[in-house]
Amino acid sequence: MALEAAVPGIALAGGEGVFYSGLGAAGGDLASAYAAETGAASISETFAGTALNAVDSVTSALGAEGSLVGPAWEFFSAQFAEGAGSAVALVGEGISAAGTYATVELPILLNNGVIPFLLWP
């Protein structure tokens, strides 16, 4: 069974993905707003993204930020990037060479011949 069949809404099936890095807590909202304006999609709008954001909120409230969902975000980010036919990356001053965008999403995009258009919001 393909991942998108088991967890609907992960794969872009060749559509445009909006990625973000280095924008702090506002990154997901900025990516979602850009996606809504342009007809693209951000991972926050997928089933997995919505679920992981909810878990993030709960774990943050319990003081366990990132410890439970980091590997899941990386896994689903990889699936999301794999399906992108084109991409826009919103990057900010806090971008890290060790972050999910640089270590997971960008290598997959480049390997698939997708060169992200970079925006500095």
C-alpha cells in the first residue's frame, strides 16, 4: 500500500510544494498563506501535518518540545518533498544547515530535478 493511500494528503502528485525554514513559529503560517494565495500546498495543510502540529502543541505544553515528533516530521517532510513537481522555499535568518529543509527536503527536491524558487518574506 502506498503511503498516500494509508495517510491521505501527504503526496503532492507533482503539484507545487511550499517549504519553509528559519522563520520561527510563524513559518508554517507564512507557508500556508503563500500556498493559499498561489494554489500550492504546504505540509501544514496535509493530514499528517495537521496531526503533527497538534502533537507538537501538546508536547510543547508538557515541556517535551520536539522530542516525540522530530523523526515523524522528517519522515513526512521527505514524503511531501518526494511528490513536489515544483517548489517555493520561504527562508529566514534562522535557517540552519542542520534543519529538516536543508538535510531532508532540499536534497530530495534537487535529486528529483526540482530547483526551489527561494523567497525571503
